[in-house]
Amino acid sequence: VAKDLGLQLPALRERGVRIIDRGRTQYFALHGQTGHLVTAERIDREQLCRLVEKCVLRCEVIVEGEM
């Protein structure tokens, strides 16, 4: 995420960069020391997408301030 946004790691904290999932469970997080998108919770495909062939989890990256 840091690389894709063109930000150095300290700028991630300064700009309040965070990951927002649409559901109640936050499945993804931003690793503070690497800037990588990581899983924050166990993702159980059978529980989330029982009857759907293509399972998609969406999240948003929020960056405070101008880019």
C-alpha cells in the first residue's frame, strides 16, 4: 500500500492511512512497519460465501489530506 500510494512508511502514520472493510469484521489491516496489506482476521470462505462461486471481499484505503 505504501509503495502503491508513493508514500514512505512514516507518512502512512502522519496521514492517518487506514483500511476500512464494509462488514462488521475487519479482515484486513495495514502493517505498520512494512506498509503491506495483511489479513487481520481468519477468512472462512464457506462461512462468507456459501452459495456464491466467486467470493469477493472489498475494502477501502482511507488517506487523510490531499494526494
